[in-house]
Amino acid sequence: GLGERVGHLPGVSREEFVRRVASRWELPAPGEPRHGAGAAAAPGVLWLAGGTGTAGRPLGEVLRFDLAAWRWERLPSLPGEEGPAGPVALVALGGDLYALAGAGLLALPAGAAGWERLPPPPTPRARLGATALEGRLYAVGGLDGRGQALATVEVYDPAAGRWSAGPPLPSPRSDLGVASLDGSLVAAGGADTEGHYRAEGWRLETRTWTWTPIPPLPEPLRALALASDGRRLHAVGGYGPGGPSGRVLVWARGEAAWREAARLPSAREYAAAAADPTEGLYVVGGYRGGEVEGDAWVFRVD
């Protein structure tokens, strides 16, 4: 690796040295390979929850990676013998973790011994996107019980402990990317009601409660991950007309188009991704051509 090729700085660990000079570096693997896990980040910390392991086995484990300690640690697992089936959406909000898993909403307050079951979204669904914005949790799109894509947007207020309806997406989507940026919510890509992959994206201004278009992705993609570092969005992997994507795309508000900023070690869909404004973009696992990926990376994206 880079650290071995160019040596070390006096008094600096190999991990810290690589973090200072490399555009990407590999983290220790989080254990079993997985795809569809939920990811969230804060400065110096990555959380990972659920997903599907090898042989299609649902995973309930929840992990925390501390960059300073350079290790994973186990947190209380998601409820259930094995864990929820299907992708998990994980959101960090006010020091607490929230997981939209299966048809339910779970919370892990900071320092708690276990997950709490909260009121589920009024509309049961899977393969949705989620993000936190202005102290509330947004559940966006997804698939209903009949396998139909939804335009539904619902908003959970942790202080009030209840859900309310938000403005529907301009078009139904499942397996879409959702993140918050500059005081707005962004949704991009996904699959429509006929299962066609889409490239369009929209931005929701909470002050006006209206959706406006943003530049489309360079190609239609579903099962992508969308992560925000507060300044720009990162679209990671996904599945398009040519199969799994190996690209990391970035877009900032005011720019005319997405651009490719990095390449993944291998093309993949259903990767877990989260952005840390102090360290970079985390990418963990994913699915590629029948193989479940087990690696974990940080990208320093310009």
C-alpha cells in the first residue's frame, strides 16, 4: 500500500500517515460481507447497521468504527433473531441513531442498552430512502407490499413522537438515493413503477414545501447510495443499463452537472455510504454479479 511505498513521518502511525496523503484508504473489514446495510457518519465515526450477508442471510448486527482507535466495536443489534430483511436506512440525528428497517422505525439513543421501537411510518414500505433535516426524519419513496414504487414522503418528528405527510415525489421511486444538502432534501435515481431505472433528481425546499429538478445523473441508476458532507452530494455505485457502476459522482448546489470524482475498487450496487466532512466518504460492502463485497474504504474526494 501507499504507506509501505513511501515510508512514515516520525511519530505518526501508518494509518494516520495514509490518511494525510492518500486519496483513498482501506479500513479493516467489518466482519461478514454485506450489501444493503445502512450507514451514518459523524466526525471521526462511522456507524453500520443490518444488511444482507452471504447466502442471503439477514444481518442484525450494528457496528461503530472509530477512526482514532482504528477499530470496529459492536453496538446493540437490531431486534429480531437475525435482523430485518432487505436494505436498512440508517440516520444519525441529535446524537441518536434511527433505523428504518422492514416496515418499522427503530431508535438507539446515545448510550442506550438496546433499540426502541417507535411508531412505524403510516405507509408500510421497503427499499426507501431516508435522511435527517432540521431535526426531523424523512422517509422517501420505496416499494409497497405489491411491489409498486411509491412517491410517498412522510416526516417523523422525534420531539412530538409522530409522523406527518410530506409533499410526494414528482414521480414514484424505489431503490433511490436520498440525502440532505444546504437545508434541503435531495432525491436522485431509483426505479419507477415499471421497474425502469431513472436518472432524474429533485430538491425539496422545506420552506416552500416544493420539489424542483436538479441535474440528472450521467446514467440511470437504481440501488445507489447518496451521501452528503454538508457541501456536496456523493452518488456511490448503483445498477444501470450496463450493470453495476464503479463510479463515485459528486454534485454541489449551483453546479450544472454531476462529475466523476473517484472509482470504487470494484463496481457494486447496494453499497453502504456516508460522508464525514472531516475525513471523507465511507463506502462499505455492496453486491456485484452474485458476489457480496466485504471491504470498507474512505475516499478523500476533491
